[in-house]
Amino acid sequence: MPLLKVDGVTSGYGDMEVLRDVSLAVEAGEIVSIIGPNGAGKSTVMKVVFGQLRPWQGKVELDGRDISRLPPYEIVTLGMCYVPQVANIFTDLTVEENLELGAFALAGREVAERKARIYELFPRLKERARQEAGKMSGGERQMLAMGSALMLDPRLLLLDEPSAGLAPKMVDVIFERIIRVNQTGVAILMVEQNARESLKMAHRGYVMANGQNRVEGPGPALADDPDVARLYLGG
Amino acid sequence: MADLDPTGATGAATDATSPPLRERVRAALQSRTALVVIILAVLALLWWSAVARDVSAERLLSLTVWGVMLGGVIALGAIGLTLVYGVLKFPNFSHGAMVTLGAYLAFAFMAVLPQGPALRPFSFGWEFLAALVLAMPLVGVVALGLDRVVYRRLRRQNASLVLFAMASLAMAFFLRSLIYLIWGPDFYFYYDARANPVLDLPLNIRVQADQLFIVVLAFAIVGLVHLLLTRTRMGKAMRATANNPDLAQIRGINTERVIAWTWIMGGALAAAGGVMYGLSSQLRPEMGFWLLLPMFAAVIMGGVGNPRGALVGALIIGVTQQVATAFLNPAYGPAVAFALMVLTLLVRPQGLFGARGG
């Protein structure tokens, strides 16, 4: 049984249909990458998976349990955490408070130990612990967003465009950390505009277009697929 | 300099060879320093006008101390107002009615509690304190009830800001009518004709013990709120929800529960403000309504959604209102608050503690 299963989901905003019959799955420990042109509905998939948007049809299952009617604050307690593309940190709070709120569902004791682990993964955050999060650079914000989402020790981490708007050097750093997080056993489902890079590191990939998933396959193979390249990788 | 403001125009301007002078002047005029200078200038002008009209220094000093007391009362209301705005993002016009309701409920409790002797040097006995402690959570529950009946429904329908604001205005009139219906239009005192002697303090400051009590209690409550917001789980969840409600849910915070506690806290603080206001003057059905404008002025001056700012704003408004009575009819008090609010909006709409560009 897959860890996460999106089964024939159709959904959208108001009357506007954005996703049509989308299905995908993430196995435990995998990196799965969703790529596709702008407006293909990649971020919308994330929102449906995380309970921010209800599926009109179909369902989302985590460990075989239907979670499509659960609010986000209950989903996080089931071992899945989410880093949205924008507005993914509490800008008015300090770095440390951000991390602590990442573990809001957790009772006191373990928080300090988890925080230490996140500081080990992102030493920069420790230097900035008492700083207001809104005053940090784009790369540091992304580190904090990921760090906060990892505070609950999830089995599956959802990343929406983790490299968006970052300097090329910082993109490498973030991708390297994603692989490191994955090596500790956390499965990762990510949406990326940086398609070639993200497919190379992914175990499997999905290509989306016009609200549907079109192609599925092992990540590196998709990256080398001439059709995918021509259609979606711009070359 | 450039890394201070990566988004705004100032950063871009410093990268250019020379920033346009007009831009720099505008930025300087809208800075926090400019607002502080303007507020201090208004205060100085008030004091100077008073001195020019032969108001004695002792009286001015006493008025200033009373202003701090009034500021404490305003702060209790303003902090609730700013918290509700921060978390729910609408101006709650019924907050003044909560203040009135708190004062009258305490009055009702005192009628049924056995009367004890006055706790000298104060004018009130223990039954007043008990009534205060009872009225606070009760108004908190009323506030929560209004949310359940009115505002939560609007939230579920994703209603517009205007609808929320109008609904709260309707609730303000509803609560005020209810108070008229139960208690009538008469004035009441917590204690009729009980001696409340003026203390002899250094520098000839004339202050009643009750007024000092109000100042101390208001500040103690504000301090507690600060601790609650910075140290407790629920407080941090409130700040997180105010900052970014969607992300708060994603991080595991049940925002509906945060909203419920925000109403309870806001209602309880408003009740405390109402009881203190009632103690310092008298109970009138319009008392909260007259505090609404100073409360909004304090919230805007401090930066909407910022409790610390609301406290500072409330103290400034309180002092200006009281000092102005040295040479103005006290009925013009709200006008002074209004003038300060407009000044703030013109100079720096995000207030003293607001984020830039807000």
C-alpha cells in the first residue's frame, strides 16, 4: 500500500475546474517530483492533498485512510507536513518561535531535541534563532520553512517549488538538503519549476499539463525522455 | 542599508548612483521618528497652551497622572480590539458595548453579593473585586457567543470585510439596547456617596487611591497579556494565526480554537476596562461607545494588530485627552483622540509599531 495515494481527484476554485481526474502515489521513502508548465495545476494538487481544498470527486488517502475531509491541522498529526511556495514562514515571529510552532501538535518535551536536530541540518538557523523571521533572505526563509515542517518528524514532506526565487547557489544547497532529509527516511513529494534538476534527484516523476497527469516514470528516465524534454523542459 | 529593505523602493534607490531627494524626504517624513516627533509636538503644544492659560503646574501634573489612568482603561479595551483585528481581520465596532456590558454586569453582581467594608484607602470593598473577577469571563463568554451566532457564519461564507464590520456595528446597537432595556438610561455608581479622599502625594499631585488602583491593575493585566502572548502555547498560536492564518493551520494550529480564545480574552479585557472606567466615573449606557473612538485611535496609532502598540497608543491618547481638559470642555475629549488618529493616518498609516509599507 502506498504511503500517499491521490485517486481520481477533480477539484478547483469556485466554479473553475483546475484538476481533472488526477491520480498519483508516493511510496514510503521515495522522492517524487511533479513537473509541468505554469498553470498545469501542480500547486493545486498540493492544496488538495493537504486539505486546503476539497476534492469534488475522488479522494486522498494517507496509509489507506481517507483524509480528503480532514482540516490541515489534523493532517499534520498523521505524519505529513507541507511547505507552501509563498508565505511559508511566520514573518512577525522569531526563527526559534517559528520552529516551535512547527511542533505545535507535539507536547513539550521533545521539542528541544527536535529543534537541535533542525539546527544541525541548517546551522544558519541557529545563528539567527532570535531574529525576526521576516528579516531573513530568501534562502534562509526556505530553510526555516523546511525546518519548521520537519519539526513533527513527518514520514512525508510536501514541498511546493522549494527553489522558486532563489539564487542558483542557494538552489543547490536546498536540493542537497532535500536529498539529505530523504536519506533519513522521509518521503518527499515536490512540485518544481526547475524540472530537469528535480527529476534527476527524484525516484519517480509525474508530468502534468492542463490539470491532468500525462506521463509517469522514473525521474532520471523522464529527464532524458525526448518527448518530455520537448514538451515541458524547454529543449 | 540595501539589505535592510530588499522589497521596498528605498533599497532600489540606494543602488542607483544618487537617490532622488524627493524620495528620501518622503521616506523620512513617513518614518517612525517623524510620527514620534509629531506626537511629542502635539503633547508639548497641549502643555504649553495649558500653561499659557495660567493652569498651575500641580494641576497639569495631576491631569497627566489621570491621563495615564485613562490610558490604562483605554489600553484594556484597545488590546482586545487589536487582538480581534489581528486574528479575524475586521474592526469590531461592538467592542465598546462589551466595555459597557462588563461594567453593568459587575454592577449586577455587586447587587447580589454581600456588602463588606471599604478596603481603605480605596473606596471599594472586596465585593467589587469579586464582581470584577466574575464579570470578566462572563463578557468573554458573551463575546464568544456572538462569534458563534454571527461571525462564524460569516466566516464560513467567506463574507467580505464590510459585512463583518456592519454586523459588529449591529451587535453594538443590539447590546446597547439590551443594556437600556435592563438597566434603563439612568446613571449609576458602584458606591453611592462613599468617601473617596484624595491622597497627598509629593509634588502636590492630587490623585485618589482608586485611580492608582486602576493604573496598577491595568498595567498588571497588560503585562499578563504580554506574557501570555510571548510565553504560552496559545499566545504563540494567536500571534501565528494573526500573522498567517493559512500557515497556522498547516503547522497544526486549530485556528477556530485560537479565534474562540481571542474572543474570550478580548471580551474579558473589555470588561475589565469597563469596570475600571465605571469606578473612575459612573456607569452610563453610552460609556463604552464614548471609549470606542479613543480605543480605535490607540489601535491605529500603535499599529493595527500590535498589542504593545495599543498600550503605547492608549497612554498617549489618555494623556492628551486629560491634559486637553485643562482648557477644553471634557466633552471634546474624543475629538482630541480623533485628531491624533487622523494625524497618524496621514503621516504613517501603519502606526508606531506597524511593519513598513503596511
